[in-house]
Amino acid sequence: MTGDLANLESTIQGVEAAGVTTLHVDILDGRFSPSMPIGLETAKRIREVTSMTLDAHVMSTDNDYFVQEMLSIGMDSVTFHFESTRHVDRLLRVIRRSGAKAGIALNPATPLNVLDWVLPEVDKVCLMLINPGYATDASEAQVPYALKKITALRALLDTTGSEAVLQVDGRVSLESVPGLVAAGARDLVLGSTSLFRKGATLAENKRLLDLAVREGLDRAVRVAA
């Protein structure tokens, strides 16, 4: 999650005022990914100060613990990483039985075939376009095969009849949004290169993002035709 951590409530209010309806909350343990932006108490406070839909993204080596904590806090959807989960299908069922949406995140190099047997239990697939935990590293660019992987996942979801949402996370910039959407992404995790882009207000960036999404959808229609 991008924002002023010293004035988090103000940031949330600003995002909500700009017309954003979902807040993506990153929960990292410092081991699965080399970062730890917020802790559990901060996540609880976020739930207390907003009625926005909260989308938790757990990046941890102990997913059972952190997923349960997210459910206890009241997150509306919880996504965990395939790479660090021993019993993937069971954890998906735990999340869904709680009433929350269940998501699986895949690191850039993780192949899509890991979804073959669990896709019916998945409400969201989050494709990482950079390696998780390295967002503050300017040298960490979006992987060159990002669009190919999104296109492949879009085809998989369509051919299997899955209603899972295709989410993308990592260097989702204003410039890259049209291509990501045209390839099949429908849920964009926005950060410092898009919604929080410097030199413009949240409302201005949101307006430009809406235009970029529309351009991507138009491209997709033209390709389909």
C-alpha cells in the first residue's frame, strides 16, 4: 500500500474522496519479502477508520497465521501466495467459508499451471509483475513477459468459465495501464506510478487512470473484433 504512513487516516480519506472504492492492504512478514510496511495493529486501525472494501495481500512464510488474522480483522478479500503455502486448497476454503473472497498470488516466474486443480475455489488471481517486496527498488522493473502472462491467464479463465478476477500488482503505471487492461487485467493495484503519482492530486490521477482503463478496454474490443 502506497501512502503517508505517518498520516494514514488522512491518506485513506483522500483516496476515498477521489472515488476509489477498494483499498489494497499489503501484509509482509519481512521474510517472504524483504519489506514490512505495516503491521497487524495498523491493519486493524485501517478497518476501523474506513468502510471501503479492503483487499488484503499476504506475503508471508506463515500464511495460516496471517490469513486468519486478516479474517479476524474483517478484510473483505484475502490473497495469499501459492509459493509459500503447503495446503493451498484448504486455505482457500477457510477464507471462503468466512464469507471473504479468496485469492491466490503468483510471483512473476511461477507458471500458471499451478492453478489447474484449485481454480474453481479461487475468486481472484493476482499476478505479480515485479518480485514482491521490492517496490522501493527503482531497478526492479516490470517483468518483460508481463503482458504474455496476463494474456495467457485471461485465456485460461475464459476457456474454463472461471469468474475469478484477474488482478495485477507491481509497477502499474499510467503508461502501462492501457496495455495491461487490453491484455485482460481487470483489477489494478495502484501505487506511486499511478494513483499516487507526484505532481498531481489524487483526483487528477484518478481521472487519468479512468481514461487509461477506457483506452485499454477499447483496445480489447478492437482486437476481439
